[in-house]
Amino acid sequence: MTDESLKLDNQLCFALYACSREITKLYKPELDKLGITYTQYIALLVLWEKDNITVKEIGIKLHLDSGTLTPLFKKLECMNLVKRTRDTVDERNVYITLTPVGDELKKMALGIPKEIFCSTGLSLEGAITLKENVNSLLSNLTSNNK
């Protein structure tokens, strides 16, 4: 006898995982044109919204730890998209600032959200509702894990 709760098709975690992978695949051709990865893109999104913030602040926003972000920002710095500056008062804090090249990349990325949205097959209302539901789930999960 099989247990329905252990069927892959009944797993919320797998549905979210598979969907996330498929959406990330949609981004790949667009991001390849910019020469960046998806993780680099979302880090740049944070900086395009608010520049000159700490790695810690970016990590909180992206739900990523400094062990993931440090090599990412080193790579972006080598690509001349960001500059890393250690705080002179508290050397544990590293500030990330966009370079002019990183700022210019924002203009090249402006069409990506619309391109991806059109590829989802969702209506605007459906996309808004889905995003609200996923954000609510994320909020529940992060508040339960504190």
C-alpha cells in the first residue's frame, strides 16, 4: 500500500522547486545577452533599487548568506559591475556600490521582466495573485524559522 503523502505529485515543495527551475531557465537567454547569471541578476536588482548597501543587507533581501554572496560580488567586481568597500569603522561590513558599467546594465535589463512575464502564460491578475500567495508563504516560512 502506498502513502499518498509521499507521492511526488502531491508535494508542494517539488511543485515550487520545479517551477522555480523552469522560470530561471526562461531568464537564461536574456541574462546571457548581459553576460550575467540569475543570481548575479537578482543581486543587481537589489542594487538598482538601493545602491551602496552592505553584503549583509543584500543577503537579508535575497535570503542568501555571505558565503554565497562574497564570491558572487568578487566576480561582479572583476566584471567591473560593482565595487566592494570595507567599512573603516567596522571591517566586518562590506559595502557594495554599482560602477557606471553596472548602472548602465540596468538600462539593458529593463525589458527582461516583461519578456519573462509574457513567457509564463499568466494573466496580469493571475500573476499578481500568485506572487501575493508565494510572498505570504515565504513570510510564513521565514517567521516560523526564527
